[in-house]
Amino acid sequence: MNDRDDLLIDEASTAPYSHSLYERANAEKQKRDFAITEKQDEESEQQVKPQKTGNKSKLQNECKKILSSFKRQLPPSQNSELESQEKNNLTKSIKSRHLVMISLGTGIGTGLLVGNGQVLGTAGPAGLVLGYGVASIMLYCIIQAAGELGLCYAGLTGNYTRYPSILVDPSLGFAVSVVYTIQWLTVLPLQLVTAAMTVKYWTSVNSDIFVAVVFIFVIIINLFGSRGYAEAEFIFNICKILMVIGFVILAIIINCGGAGDRKYIGTEYWHNPGPFAHGFKGVCTVFCYAAFSYGGIEVLLLSAAEQENPTKSIPNACKKVVYRILLIYMLTTILVCFLVPYNSDELLGSDDSSGSHASPFVIAVASHGVKVVPHFINAVILISVISVANSSLYSGPRLLLSLAEQGVLPKCLAYVDRRGRPLLCFLVSLAFGCIGFVATSDAEEEVFTWLLAISSLSQLFIWMSMSLSHIRFRDAMAKQGRSMNEVGYKAQTGYWGSWLAVLIAVFFLVCQFWVAIAPVNDHGKLNVKVFFQNYLAMPIVLVAYFGHKIYFKSWSFWIPADKIDLNSHRNIFVHSTLTEFDKADDDVKEYENQESLENLNNLRSRNLFKKMVNLWY
């Protein structure tokens, strides 16, 4: 028997609360044996049948394989109580390299590359940087809390959308799940509309053609399941990161007068037309846009159920994402503010009627006489938009699947095929994607604003619920006398960091309400249309929350800390000796992973230099 004493136990280590690792390993073994038996039966049937020759028979066999992959996934073992409690049939095919790139580049899309142009016009350069700075502080606290909970509940389908139901209040969990699912369902048509707007930089051809091309492309990618999504995101995000690096270098050169038709620019646009466009109210318009721009980073947790080794990949992703976001988001935003005046007619949302509004990244380069490069930047922006559309078509069906497994949606939507694809949920997401064909409408930018209204504000709700869940998790651990050694990754911002994130999120919601009832561009006069464009997600949350309360007649607003279930669905890291677990087969090794535990425990003991070197590892 080995002398290793760090052991990952799924659910819990005691029989009254959960299942032993030995039982889970046996259940996995039975499921694997069932699959092997079925495969052997298929092979024997093929041997009995007369062998067909020629290309026709090969094509028929390939078609049969493809069609058979759409059949329902193999049923879980009847002896596995664990699997009957949690129907997680998604395949584990996302690797650590995929996850790091997903956490880094998924959020680089419409908000940062396109939407920033609109808020630059309403807030000014100083207002834009200030808004992103405050949002960055909140994001740092949220990612740390999300990493701690994400590793504890790595196998939970829907992941962070179900934290509030378990740790705070089922009604809050339901409301958050609904609004967040709607967000990702609307992000797909939002990206399709954005793709059409991006292509207009080159041509005025019918936009629906490009919408259809992008739509079909992301559908094909997602038909390959989580592995297809992960590989595509890996490539897309590499392109985005290389573009950002190139833009940073070129923007610095342009600002210093080394390229283009201008001499040294410096902070010229911060003096003329000025640092702020509409004072503090202009800054308030940035907060929700910044939240939307940063949105998508939490997808690394949504994919936890499909990661090969979440014990290693989630902490690594949380560790790396913050530093890189500061470089990618904050640095690029500052450089754009140096090169683009907030009163530019080319910015999205300006009064220019030419319809040729472009990304502020393209304007920053093209307006200073640099040739060719803007076309490359616009091409990468188009890739970024396709990347976010790909993420939305991945996330939307899995959020619908989570709601179906909770009984909120019809059980038929919980259908998962043999390749781990939630097919019926996938079709529902495709139906929402058809909204993107309004790109040919004259009100294209207005549709963009409405879709963005749902996405941006709902991001704040999901982040606030994640922080509240972390607070209640820590309260329950303390109240029930549980040790924090059971947690594989501890949030660096701790308990009070989550409180700070909640306060900032509430502040953002208040500011957004002020902007909604007294809009910047309407001289402070109430406009019902503008109000709902800025605050559309709030009525959805309230209806879902109180509707759940009324339907279930539950009027308690939180689960008491001593009654929160800290055993179900949770991975618990404990110090124990190997006894009965040595008897389990090789599947147990997936849950032991002593090396990952040691790396997590030793991380804090490293000096700053080693941490910075390990950042890019």
C-alpha cells in the first residue's frame, strides 16, 4: 500500500452522507464494461454479416456510425446510486491547455472589440478606463471565489448557475439560471449581428449572407461536441491574443509618432475633447458594458463537468486569468483611449448616418494613416465574434440541460447522445440564433442594443450570485465545524473579497438604474424604451424569483448556514490513508491526484519571481 495521504474523495467520505470512492469506481467500471460489451456485440454482428466491398459499403458504414452517435447515451449503472442522483452524461474531453485558453480569450469579443466604441462616446477616455478599473477589481474577487467553488462542485452540470440553489436559496438559483440561460441564448444572435456589422467595413453585400455563413460554421464546430468546441476555441483564442499583442505594439508606436501620418500624440485626446464626456453619469454607463466585456471568463467553470482533470485545470486557469486580463483588457483600453477621440463620428452609437461604424481598434489604427493593418485587425475581430458565437452555442445548450435535469424544463430536453451532446437543447439554441437574420434591417444597431441589454445586466446577477454563494459556503463551513482543508483551492481574496464583489455589483446595478431613468443622451428625461434597453434583465429576474416563491410557496429568503448540505455533489479533499480504495481498479487514480494537491498547497510558498515565471507556463 502506498504511503500517500492526500486523497480526493467525491461527494463525501462518510456513508450516511454520500458514497465511497470504491463504490464510484465500481460504478464507472460497470459503465465502461457495458460499453465494451456493446462494442463487442457490434463487431460480432459485423463479422457475421457478409463483407461488402467498394466505396458504397464504406460510405454506408460511415453514415451508420454518424447516425448511431445521435442515439441516447448509454444508461448509467442501476447499481450506482450516485449516478441516479446526478445525471451527468457529458463527456470529459476538455484538456488543461484548452481551459487556459478558454479562460483567457473567451471574453475577448463584442464587448471589448466593438461595444467599447459606444461607451467611449458616452463616458470619455478617463471614464472608460475608470469603469474598467473598478470592474477589474470585482472580477478578481469573483474569479477567486469561483475557482474555490468550481473545484468543490466540478462534476455538477450547470455548475455556478446551481450554486445559489444549493448554498443560498432555491428561488435565487432558479432566477439566476433563467436569466443566465437567456443571456447565452441571446448572445448567439448578438454575435451574428455583430459579425454582419464587422463585415460592413469591407463590403455592403446583403448581411444575411454572412450571418448564414457564420451560423453554419459554428453549428458544424459544435456538432463535434465539447472536443470540437475546445479545439476551435484554442485556435480562435490564439489568433485573438496575437492580435492584441500586435495591436499593443503598434498602438504604442503610433502614439509615439513612429508610424502613420501623425507625430507624437500622447494624451492629446484627453485634453481635446477631454477626459470625461458626461461626468460621473457617463462613467456609470461603462459599468455594465465592462461586465459584459469581461463576461465569458466564467465559462471555464461551466465546462468543469467535461474537463479531464478539473483538480489541476481550474486552479491553473484562475491563477493565470487575472494577470492576463489586466494586460489584455486594461492596457488595450488605455491605448484605444489615447488614439481615438470620444467624439469620433466612426464610433458605434455616434450621430453619423453613413452606417460605416467600426471597431475602436480599427479606428485607432486607420484614422492615423496606417494602411493594410486595419484589415487584419478587422479580420481578427471577426474571428473573435465567431469565437464568442461558438461559446454561446456551447454554453446555451448546457445551461438548458441543467434546467431540464433540475425539473424546471421538460425532461425531454435532458436528452444526451452517445458523444455527450445535448441535442434537443442544441436545437433550442439554434432557434434563438435565427434572430440574427435581422442584420439586414435598418434598425440593426438598435437590435444590437436590445440584445446587449439582456446580456450585460444578467452578467452582474450571475457574478453577484457566485459571490453570495461563496459567502454562504464559508458561513456553512464555519457553522458546521468543517475544516477548510477539505477545499482543494482557497480563494486568495478570501471571505471578505466576496463581500467586496457583492457591494461593487450592487453599486453597478444602482448606477445602471440611474442611467436607465435619466439617460445620458436624452438630457436626463425618462424614456421607457431607453429604460428597458438599460434595465431589461431586472424584470426577468424579479418575475422568475417571485414566481418560483409563489409556485412552491416558500417564503424563506435563505437557507440557514447549519442546514446547508455540504456533502451532496461536492468533491472533498481530506487527509486519509489508503485502505479499501487500494482494492478499486484504475479508475480510482483519477480521484487521487496527489501531485495536483501538492502543487496547490505549495503555490503560496513560492516567491514572486517563481509565480511570475509560472504565470506563462
